[in-house]
Amino acid sequence: MSDRSDSEISIGEARRPRASRVTMGVVAEQAKVSPSTVSLFLRDPEAVSSKRAERIRQAIADTGYTINRLAGALAGNHSRTVAVIVPSMVNAFFSETLSAMQEVFESRGYQLLIGNSDYDPERELELLRAHLSWSPSALVVTGSDHTAARPLLEATGIPVAQMWELGNDPFHLQVGFYHEAVGAALAEHLYAQGLERFVYVGTRMHLDHRARQRAEGFTAWLADKGQTAQVIALEQNTSQAELSEVFDEIARHGDGPQGLCCSNDVLAIAALFEAQRRGIAVPEQLAIAGFGDLPLSKLSAPRLTTVRPYPAEIGRTVASQLLTWIEAGTLPDQPQVVDLGFELVVRESSVRQ
């Protein structure tokens, strides 16, 4: 036991009182409004008059108030968060969708809780369990194939949206397009160029079933015309070694005009570079098409034929419909399916004179 008196304890050793959290009442008092008005402002800023809203914003800034979302979740059934799981955080498509979704949700006082599954169903299941522990108001997953997670998704009791793909058995909401139709549209376009052989090259198709569906749509359309398309699966998007093997395979089948459809624009632009390195004329000897309509697709030489999806519209549509159900506290009687379609963008990389 220490024999020092309390007076001998240094200031540095003294226990400092914990700073108390700024409450909604403090904000209300400073803004000269009721706590219920502050609460309404936090849920729906547009529901409060502009003068009161400005006073509340200033009071929040002056006091350093932050919303205690955990307390809100305990007081009600769910927190003001929406859990979203995407297969990739670096993919420009999903980034644009998330940005549009976030804009809509934040305008109504909700925040996104984002997870990256890296196209792994088991990781998706782990992320779902982790995110559901925060009692989100809704859940958004990417794609329509969720066999491992289906029992968990069906038991959530909250609105569940699937995006970027249509098909299988929808939960409450599906927003996107049919990837088989994308493959068919690309096949029809290349077939019209009078080509003699067709190749579809995709990456990680054992995991990315949307790319696999596009390949299936591509080969099925050509099969109806009596044509056989070779499908080549790569592990990486732009591996020089793997692309070189693809072009070696193309070369083995003679000098007749051929069509190369790639699962995404990054791979298609890499194929353009490889064709140029080998002295293969595009599109006269090899017509090339991709998917995604990335900004570089308009700048390549020749410019890339591709398919344009609508990533921002997917995000806005998902968020708007989920908010309707969240704020009404209801679930739909029947699943809603919204087909936003896509656009075939024909450019010089595939059009033979």
C-alpha cells in the first residue's frame, strides 16, 4: 500500500473526468428549438423550415454534436445504416453505384456500411453476419446468386435488394439487367461483321458469374447461327503472359477475320495493345469488343466497341425504393424487378468496312 497522501499525487497522475457527450438537448437549447425539431432535422432536413435548419446546423457545428446511432438502434429496431456488399471496391462500375446510392441515402440521414466480398461467397456470408450485427435498416447485395447466404437473407426481416443482375429468385428488389442479353448483343454485332471465328475471353469467371453469364449469352447466340465460339478463362485482367497465350491461340486458327469479345473494357484495351504489338490490324483482321464503356474506351486507337451499363442509375433506383419501404416500415408483398437495360456502343474497333 502506498503511504503517499492525496496531496502528494501529481497532477499527471490525477484521474481526469471524462468529457460528457454533447446531447441533442444541448443542440436544441443553442438553436432555440425543441429536441423533437432537432430529431426531425436529423432524419429529414427538408421537413424543417430553412431558418430553423440553419440554426440547427450552426449549433451542431458549434457544439461538435455527433449522432449516437447505436443509441438510436437500441431505442428502435434498426440503426440508420444500410449495409451494402460489393464484389470489388476498385471496380469503377461498383464505385459509381455506391456513390449514387450514398448520395440518396445521406439526403435522408442514412449512412452506408460497405463490405468487399472479392467475389467470394464465403466471405460474403461472413460480411453479412458482421453487418447484420449492427441492425441495419436495409441490406444490398450484388448479383442474384446467393445460395450460401439465402437462409440468412430470408431471415433478416428487413428489405433486401439485389443489384447489377436480374435472375434467379429475387428477395424484395432486383435492379439491373440480364447479362446473357449483353453477351447475345455483342455476338450479334460481331456476327454481322462477316467474321470467320469467334473467341470470348473472361477473367475470374469461376467466381464472377456475371462475366460467365455474358460468355454464355455470347456462345448461345452464335450456336443458334451454327457458329462455335471458344471461351478462354484468365486469372488476371491484364496479364501479359496470359494475353500472349490468347493471341497464340487465335493465330493457330489461320489468318481469316476473327472476333474477340472481352469480359470487360480493361481486358479489351489490353487486347488492343497486344494486337498492335503483333502487327494485327484491328478491326480488319481482328474485331475487338468489351464491356463497361470506361472513359479510356473512347480514347483508345481505334476506339473500343463496348456495352454501356447504367451504374449510377442502379444505385439511385435501389436507394430510392429501399427508402420507401424503410420509412413506411413495410416489406413488399411481391418482389419488384427493375430492368434498366444497357446500350451497345459501336465504335471503330469492331466495324469492318
